[in-house]
Amino acid sequence: MKAIGTLLPLIGLALAQTGLAPKKYLSLPLGTVKPSGWLMDQLKVQTNGLAGHEHEFYDYVSQTDWVGGNSFYSNLEEAGSYWFNAMVPNGILVNSSAINAKTSAFLSYVLSHQDSTGWLGPEVNTTKPRYLWGRYPFMFGAIQMVEHDPSLTDQVVTALHKFVALANTMLHSGKGVESWTATRWEDFVIVLQWLYDNHPNGKEDLLIDTMKQLKYTGVPWEKVFSAQYFPTTAVEHTPNPFNLPLTWHGVNMAEGLKALPSTYRFTHNQSGIARSWQISFSALTTGELLDLNAASAGWDLLFQYHGRPSGIFAADEYLAGLEAVRGTELCLVVETMFSGSYLYQVIGDPKFADRVERITYNALPATLTGDMWSRQYLQQQNQIAAKNMNPNPFPNDGSYSNVFGLEPNYPCCTVNHPQGWPKFISNAFLTTPDQTSLVNIYLGPFQTSTTLSSSNPVSVTVDTQYPFSDTLTTTITAAKAFTYYVRIPSWVVGGTISINGATAKAVNPSNGLQAVSVGAGTTKFVLNLPAPITTESRPHGSIAVHRGPLHYAFDIARNQTVLTKNSQQPLAVDLEFDATVNWQYAIDPATLKFNGGSPPSTLPSPIFDSGKPPMSITATACPISWAKAGDTFAASPPTSPACTGSQTTIKLIPYGATKLRIGEFPVFKSN
């Protein structure tokens, strides 16, 4: 431990800095980055599914009678706010006039009902307590609308500043904070920083002070994500040292990942200095002073002790360890994707982008039916049934949690999950802070047009079927020369780049980014990004199988039973899935073989469903004794199992296309 005298110069330096520290990269306005190819199709599937229609019939967000203060507006504290945050980018990216009209009307309604104090929400003229958190997703949606349509700037920014002034007064008076606000304060900080960066209106000091009040009245995420306090196993039998159980709540942790990078922007690497009741100067180390170090270390801890081969972590409802039958909430998936994008933009470490891409192409589609009309509350790595479970492996969530339906267990994921794909798309391209360079972070079929510094209009088209192909062809047109960057994922081995038809050369990324010198006019380059099959060690001697960004699993054939059907929308159904084939296999890792070939010119739609992806991995397998708990979930994979029958070959497909699956296998050695 360093002496406090050694730390004082660092503390003084941090205290002397004012304003907001810059991000490593800047996001582009909503609508600047657009999907194409299979990715546009995926977003259209979402729009044609539950996400694009729930406002027509679903009680929590039905829009039949706003004037009377219906459930949609009255649920601004969660449901309406979630829906708005998700459907603003969804509607704009697919150019849906129907959805855009709904989100525009909702924005107008909320802003026109702001009361004289500045409060936004249905608590006006009621006895309902006023808590700050439920407004934050609405604010994210409003900001996205302003980015897409600058004519909305004055009314949105004016309303936000009025609310900030009120919130600042409330926070100084000890009001507006309950357990959810205390954990999700970082979302409001990001809103405040958007105002500070773009529309401060002379209120810089108030904005900074409000950021500080949010941090100092909220959960100390620098401690929650520290090695000293971080839980290394499922937490249902572990006392929470903060006496705040919601700090280990999965979605709160997913959102809390943004806390320390957002804090860094106004503390300039201070952490906890104003929290005299939680941490003394004598307890500080250099590492504890650095918000960005703590953010990065906390990310690693989360996935080390609770991570999944699908890219995400487990929490059902709270952190759930490494066992393959424990659950991961859909809200947690999309919030982690958003937090990972923000972490990359602030810190610039490619590990964040790598994981967000894995989550997006694996965990997100796996927890929705292919047509995206039904979703789970909790997904499992080894999921042999989707049904009302008895016994129930989830200590804090209901037995219905892994059913695919309209609102199994809790309704939040129904209204929140649609933000996943649109925000992934919107964050796929960034610029450097000086706006001289464009950076392609997430790989897939995209197109974008923007104007860089020195009046340099640039357009980019990425033609690819990635992650269902290793090849990406990028065409760039620019008025002036500039340096373009594209991320080379960490799993790539033997990657090459060919620029303007020249001989392909090995990629040589720096900090995960390949620099490409682009001249005035048109530049075209082709990336080939192959990856070997790799295996990941999992509990009980089991393994998971990967190639590139995709995790591969055994797709268990299933039958389907309709449990319930919504009376207003017959496509919104609750579905039970039961296995119709044996799933108790061990595999020999030495026999894994990738079967890719040339993907078809057009991928099937929807791509994330059984039999649809054009590639697979085969493995030599043998049947084994593998117990079930009741008839609803698999026991832990047996260690060093004996074969109970003849060897056979099984096919593994991308995890996101499976709905029943084995993703963590026992192993054996074949003949």
C-alpha cells in the first residue's frame, strides 16, 4: 500500500482539473450508421415481431388513450420509458413511419405534460413518490431523436435542463433516490454529459454538481467491482457487504458497468475521494484512484466468475456463478451490450468490443424465437426444455422463467429487449475525438455516411455475411485523404487485407485496430479474418466450443406446445419446448471439424433459427449417463463419463440459432 503522502500529488492533480475528460472515440448520430444485408433483415424481423407490435395490444405499453393518462404514460417509471428508448432507434433504422409516429407522439405527450417544477412523468398531481430513475431510458430515447432530427433540439434540451435543475435540488435535499435509483445513477450521468458536451446552455457547473450528487448518493460501484468485495460464486447464500442486495442484481450490474467510466469523465481519475463515510484516505491505493482501471478490472471479474461461453454473464435474478443451468436475463443481455459500447468509447480497450460482438451474435438471438414473437426471461447454456420447471433451478426467479412467451416471469424484458440490435448497429462506427478518422468497431454488413473534419464527406459500405463468413469487402469514398480504422478481433489467426486489388498482406492491428490509408476518391479493401476452432474450459471438466465470434452448441430437436395465446394478438404466444432426441453426449475435442464452405449469396430469414446458419462444427460423440433434475433441466455435466453406446457424429451450430441446446459438454477420448 502506498503512503498517503505519495498519493496527495495525484489527488491534487485530479482535483485541479475541471470540465469533462474526453472520450477515446465519439459515437455518430442515430441514423448515420445503417444495417444492410442479413443484419437489416434481422432488424426487420424484430420490427415485424413482438417489438414492433407490442404497443398495439400489450397492457404495459398500449397507446390507446394517452389523454386519460393511460398505462403507457403512467408506466413512464419503467415500461413506457424502456419501450421508447428501444423503439426510437428501431423505427428510425428501418424507416418505419408507423413506429416513428408513435415515438414522436409519445415524446410530444411527455414534454407537454412536464409540470412547472420541471418534473417529467405521471407522478404529477398524484400522491405517488417521485423517484428519478424511471426517466433515464426516456431521456436516452429523447437524445437519440434529437440526434436524428435537430429540429427537436430546443424543446428537448429545454425540458431536460428544467428537469436537471429540479433533480439537483432533490438530490441535495435527500429526495428522489430509492434502491433502483441508487444503483442506476450512471444513466443520468451520461445524459448530463451529453448536455454538457453538446448543449450546456451556461449550466456547466450545475451539470457537474448534479453528476457528483448522483455518484455520492448512489451505490459505490468502485467498491462493488473491486476484488476485495466481488463475489466469486452464486450469491444466494452470500451476505452482501454493502447491505444493498440490488448491487448484485444482474441488470443493475450490467448498467453499473457504465458507472466508473462515466465517473472518470468528471473526476479525472478520482474515485471515492468525497465518500468519507465509505473509504478513508489511508485505505486508498493508486489503483483505487483510477476509475478506468477499476472499470476494466471489474469487467474482468464479472466474466471470470459468472461468464458464459455465449459472451454474457449469469444472474437469475442475482449473480449466479458458472453452472450451465443457471440463468441469464434478457434485459441483462441488452444492457451489457450498451454498457460495453460505452466502455469502449471511453477507454478504447478492444476487449470490450470483442465481448459485445460475441454477446450480440450469440446470447441475444438465443433467448428469442426465430420470428422474435416470443422471448425468455432467462436463458441457459445447457437448456434441455423450456417449460414450467419442477424443480426450479433459479433461486430468485419463477419456474416459468425459461418459457418463450410474451412476459414470462417479469414484463421488463418485453419492453426493454428491442434496444439490443438497434444500439449495436448505431455504435458500430465511431470517430476519433478530432473527427479526422472513422473507426469501424463492430463487424457486419453496414453502411454509413458522415462528414469528417476539414469538410471531408465520407461514405462507407461493408459488404459481408459476417459472422457467417470470414470475408468483408469495404468500399470507401472520400473527398480527401484520411486514415480509416477497422477492428481486427482477438480471435483472428492468419488474417489478411488486400487494398485496391493488391496482393493480400497480413493484418497488423495496433490495439485491435487496423489502419487503412484512404485516398481521395474510392478505396476498396478486402479483409479475410479466419479463426481456428477453440475450446473453453468450463466447470466439471466440461468444454465449450468456439470459432471466431460464434459459440457452437448441440441443437436439441424439439416439439412445441402453445401454452397461452394473447387474446388481442394471436402471434404473441407462450411456448413450451420439449426435447425429442437424446442430448446426453460427451464429445472428443480432438475431432472437432469446421464445415463452412461458401455461404449462399442470400442467407435464410430469420437466420437465428434451427437449421438456418450455413456453417456447423462436427464432433465425434458418444452417449453417456447424464442425469436430469426431475424432467426439466440437466444436472451438471458428468466428469470423465463412460460411453454407454457406440460412437457417432453430432453437429454443432451457432448458439444463437438454438432454442434447446447443450453448450457445455463432457469430454471423452475417441478410438
